[in-house]
Amino acid sequence: MQISSEIALLAQIMMRQKNRNLASFTLLLCSESAPASVEEIEREVLLDSMLKEDIEALTSIKRQRTFSEKWKNLEVEKRYKCIEQAFIEAKKKTQYQPKMESYNGLAQLIKYGYFDTIITTNIDTCLEDALINTGINFSDWRVLINGRDSLEIISQELKHPTPRIKIIKLYGELNSRKFAFDLKETKEFIEKIKPVIQNYLNGSVLMVGESTIDKEVSSCIPSASVSDKFYYVNVSQPQDNSKIREVLLELENHTIIWGEQANFSSFFQILSQKLIDFEQISELGIDINQKSDEKVFTALQSEEPLIELLEEDDDTSTATTTAGEPLENQDLLLDVIEPTTFYIRYDQRLTFAVQGKLNYESGPGEILDIDTEDLNSELMDMGQDLANSHRLQEQGKEGRDSWRRKVQRQGKRLFKDLLADKSNLMEKWGKAQQAVQSEYLNLCFIGPRNYLGMPYELLYGADPWAVRYPISRRVTDVDVSTKTQSFGTLVSDLVRNQESLKVLLIASNTGGINPDTEIKVLAEKIQQKADVIRLKVQIELVPTESASIQKVEQLLKQCSYHIIHYAGHSYFDQATGEGSGLIFWEHPENRGSKQRLTARALSQLLRDSQTILFYLSSCVGAAVGGEHLLRGNDYLGIMDAIIQAGIPTVLGYRWYVTDSGARQFATKFYESLLETQSPNRAALYARQDIYRRNAMDETWISPILVDQNL
């Protein structure tokens, strides 16, 4: 069967994205795919009190109004029975089987990785039934139900790498008795979940089967989407005065596919048939990526067997992409913008997953036999040894080099306990190393807040992993659902909208350091790098003479700065954790006593801020106490308090660092951050810079990076 050029082009784009390990399309599946239409369900509800011929005589607007009046007075169980009966009746009709065939085609596409996130307005289980029919295990997908599951749970599950397949039901689910159908109810459901799902509709999006009940869904689509791949698929074009029409006109680039082949009952059967044919051809050893776009497009549209068309010789030396770049060059570019992340989850049991060039999910996991409390105590002692080493050096005595021997021993022990003894994990890690350059192989450790003290940065194989791979953490027991935007997405949005990146640089010299020089250097570096990428910046410098504790509290309370950088002294309170804090003068111009802005106060001030990155350029800013502190306190330290305030990215030092090392690390970090727009790689490059210059400066091993958006 020859398919339309629009569907052929969509199939080609989906195939190219999958083969090059780019993010898959998000599927927005609307109510035209439901077993029964909106009109059929409305009639089923009205049949309880009206004759069939009277219902047929109503105009569509009058029927909707009559239905709404009837619906709002129905008990939940009665609503359930009415919709269930409408579904039962629909299954008897001839249209039902083609719909299920299309669902089976969709399930095949999901199985092969063409869709990972499916957002749907349907309250039935047709998709789940199709996944089962296709042989996909129950453990391979997660259904998240709006109205039943909390927004916090939905947000956390969406961010978790496993399972790969996530289904979000916007209007609830019939069998759970938590669902919406009336237009007023669906609007309330959408308003509730909109902040959680908007970010997932900001990439490559395929919207299929919009109907009257779906009009509120359009409000979830970002009007200034960064995507140039928004496909609207429906049997008819959107009406001129519809909400979706307004949204499509605001998007920079979109494609409307309409007509008989865009009917849900046909669309996924057609799309899956072509793409699954390509999958089977690839399994025969034919490299689709080496075929020109023109040849692939012709094969997609043709009724001839694909294998005969693709086996013909063609000159691939000058094959180009739709963007006009040679495939060879674009593959190099894809290596840069699509890294692989190796997630390792520690929470009593060890599980892991890989996403990017490779995709893998581990089994149930192994029980951990590491005493995190004991390990954290050892690290406290090591930090004290470092401080003592500095004092010895300041007195002209030897002893500073001993910290590297201790760090190396601890790192090798940790490597054995956490990784080397886990053969399944190490096998997949080895494959990831072969597939991805080390600087693009993110190593993300996931666990509860009491695991912040785990010294993952010390891991030592043949050499220190901290200067080989980007290492970061994700904390599980914190809600960042309102700040799901990555730094790269933020910068893209700001550049496109010609808005400014807002940066707050605070210095507090309460003795023995020179943080004012640091923030001046950083202001110049950030401005310089921002100019290169045409990013506007608004930088506010608060030098020591202005940084009284009252002034800083005013700046931090509900602040609108995207980045906050603090350069100064920190204090870590081992007895309470939450008594830790940042040190400021009581009054401007270094007057009064030294005051502590506690971790507890800091967390409260930042609770409603717009900050997505907080940089603690101070000794022990990332130090944390053991879990036992939470029995009588709310925070384990400064970094923990900032994370609990919902700031998604936090960088700080676990131990003592030198003034010059801290300044050098921060300068390289911000320089790399604006170049790569990746906090993880920026931290790696800053570590490498310090390590190459002076491996005896512990500034390269001390930083801890938490990135909730990775």
C-alpha cells in the first residue's frame, strides 16, 4: 500500500531519530482512539432518562448541555456503569476491530522503542491490552493515573529511567473509579497535571486523534516549543476557531496530517507496518543509516518490497540528512548532543539502567552490605585530616600529600564494594565504555538524601573516575516537579525569547580568603561566554561590603535569579546538620558580629525561588551528617537544605579547598557550562583542569554535584 508523503516523512524522521539514539517522540493520544466516541457515551448516559428518538433529535450543543446537567448529578458507580456499557456496545460494532489492530500496531512501535512516553486522554485499557498482546512484560511499563496518583509520584516516576515505557492518563482511569469525562471535570484534571507534563510536550511530539473532549489538552503544549517536529494527525483538519489551531499557529514548525490514512483505525497500522519492516530488514544486516534519505523516503512510499529497493547499490559517500549535513559529520554532532547516562540506584538494593547510545535495565537488584553511616564518619575524619594538612603546610611543614594516599585507598575499596563485585553491572558498564567517549558517559547515582555522604567521587579504578567521567547524584526523596527544566533547555528558551539569564554573585569575606576577586572574575567570564552564544545576561554582584546577612536574606527570599553563586566561608554543624550555615557580617561594610545564615533558614528562603543552580564556593558546603540527625532535625547540612528547597542543581565542596583552587574551579565551570550547557560535563572539565595543573590541590576531588534533571 502506498502511503502519503507526510506519513512517509514522519516514518523516516522517527526511524532516523531512533537509529541515531536521539530522544523518541512523545505520543499525545486523544479520544478518537477510544472504543466508544464521546457522542456514544453521552447517549448512553441520557438513555437512562430519555427516549432514543428524543436524543437523536437534539443538536450536538443541546445534547452536550443536557448531558452535562445529567452527568453532574450521577454517582460515581453509575457513571462507571454508563461508560462501561458504552464500551461494551462499541465492541460489537465493525469499527472496533480496526481500532484494536491499530492499537496492536502502536504497541509494536512502543516495543521497538519508537515511543517511551505516551500521554493519553483515554480512560480505557485498550493500550495496555495491546501491549500484553504484543508480548511486552507488565514490568516493562508504568501506568500513571491523574486523579489517583499524586503529582509528586507522577513527576518522580516520569524522571526515573526504569521502566522505559510510561503511560500518563490525563483524565484518570475507568476501573479505578477516578476519572473525568464532562468538559468542566476534564479542564480541572488538566489544570492540575499541566505543570508536570508540559516539559514532555516540548520535544518531538506526535498528537493523534483529537476530539471535542480534548480541547483543554492543547493548553499543555508550550506555545514556544523548541521542537521543530510537532505532528498533528487526525481524520480532519483542526477547525479555524479551535484551541489546537491557535497552538499550531504559534509553533515555529508543525505538520498537519489529515485524511483517511490519518484516521486512528488506519494510521498506526500503516506507520507500524513500514517501520517494523525496516526493523526486520536491519536484523538481516542491511544498514539503513548508510542509505540516502531519498532512497529511504522512496522505499517508504513504494508498494514494492522494501528489501529489494534497499539492496540496490547507491552512493552513500555523499549521503546527506534532511538538514543538509553529511551523515558522517552529523553522527559526530549527535555524539556531542546525545550522551549516554549510566544510572546506578542505591537504596538498600542496587539496581541500574543505561539510557542513550545503549539502553538497558537491570533485574530486581542486589542487597547492599555497606554501612553508609560508618562510611560517612570515615569521610568526616578524612576531611579533618585535610584541614590538618593545610595547617601543617601553612606552618612550613610536610604532610599535605598524605590525603591522596588515603583518598586512593578509600576509592579502590569503594570501587570493589559498589561496582567490581557486581558482574552484571560491570559487564554493561564495559559495553557503555566501548560505545561512548568517557566525557559523554554520565555516571548518575540515585538514592535517598542520607546517601549524599556517599563518596562516589572517590571511585578509583585504574585511575580516579572523577577526572574521567561526569559524576553526579539524584536525590529521590525531594520534589522538584515545578523545576523540571534542564539548564540547556533554559538557555535555549532564553535565547529564543531574547530574555536574560539572571545571575546572583555573592561574596562574603569574613576572614582569610578573597571571594570578591572570585565573583568579579566570574562576572567577566559569564558575560564573555554569554556573548558568544548570543545569550543576554543580567548579573548582580554583591561584594563583601554589601553582603550583610539581612541584605542576603532579602535577595534570596522568593528570588528570580536562575543561578546563585556564593563565595565565602561555610560552617558545618556535626551535632545538628541544620545548624550548618553560610557566614556573613551582621551589618554592611564588615561591621558588627559574624552571623550564620543557617541551613534551615536557607531552605525556607529558597522554597519559592526560580533558581535552578546554586553553587556553594565554600569549604564544607556539601558536607552532610548521618541519617540519625533527621530524628530531631530537618536537614543534614547546607547542600541537603538547598536540595530540599527544590533547587534541581546544586554544586558544593565536601571538604576544605584552597582559595585559588576554588576560584580556578568556578571559572572553568562557568566557562564550560555556557559552552556545553551541561552542569555534569562542566564539573568534569573543571576537575580535569585542576588535576592537570596540580593534582595535589584537593579542589578536584572535593566537589559534589546534584543534578535532579539528568
